[in-house]
Amino acid sequence: MAFQHVRSLIAGSVEIAAPKDVVEFTLAAGVTGVIGRVYYFDDGELKLAVTGQMKTAVVCLSTAAAAGKVRGGWITPGQVYRCPITQKDGTAAATTDVHASVKVGQGVTINDTGDGIDGATNIANDNDKPLTILHVDKTNLVAHVIFSSCLVSYDTKQGAT
């Protein structure tokens, strides 16, 4: 499992037909396309978004070899994604690995493989992160998140006035 769009906070449901904003993008040299991973733009090409990346732009919807073309969907405000809770390096976490600071309303980062959230790092009182948790299931190691910072809505901080 990786990032999977489940609904929209704005529309209140999931789209039935494929969104019109699904387009083809070019991957940077050495970057492969994997369904459900999150990418950002660097010089007009997609690179894998990992820990610390705030300008996430696209969730990949197809697979491709390095420097190939992939279909992707723009990350926009209000989209809710289901994703795994992993270790920082993207490996599977055990329920005992999930830090107590991983809870609803908390800001979190993308793991190092771009396909889930880093659930093992202490993030307490640090909401300057690209994702915000809306629901967390520590038993099944799954979270529902929104991108609180992305390319089309950059530098949105929780609690900003």
C-alpha cells in the first residue's frame, strides 16, 4: 500500500470517474515511477518526495522506468489520502514502533521511500510538516492524511493566523 486517494474534504466524496487533472509527467534521470508514491518537481521533472520535502506535487498513478513518463494526479488542498505508517526509512513498522506523538491533528513527514508516513520519529509539538493526520489506526498501521503543504498550496502551517 502507498498513498491512495480516498475522498475530498471539499466535495465530501471520492470521484467516480478519473479526475481531469490526471496528466503525464516526465521523471528525472535515475528516478523510477511507482504507483502511490509522492513526487515533487525539480527543473520540470519529477523526483521522489521524502522526509523534509514540503513542495509535494504529484501522486504517481502508473509505473515507469527511470527518466520515463508517468501518469500522475496533482496534490491539491482538501484531498484525503490513506497511507501506511512505516519506519522513517520506509520499512514496515511494528505497532510498538509507532511513536506516541503520531495522533490526530499532528503534522508528520513522508518516509524516505515516498510511499507512507514516518511513524517512528518523535514529532511532538512540531506541526511544520507537509502532512496532517486526520485519522490514525495504530493497530493496522494505517493513517488518513491531508497534504497541509504542497506545490499548489505551499507553506501552510497548522495554527497559522
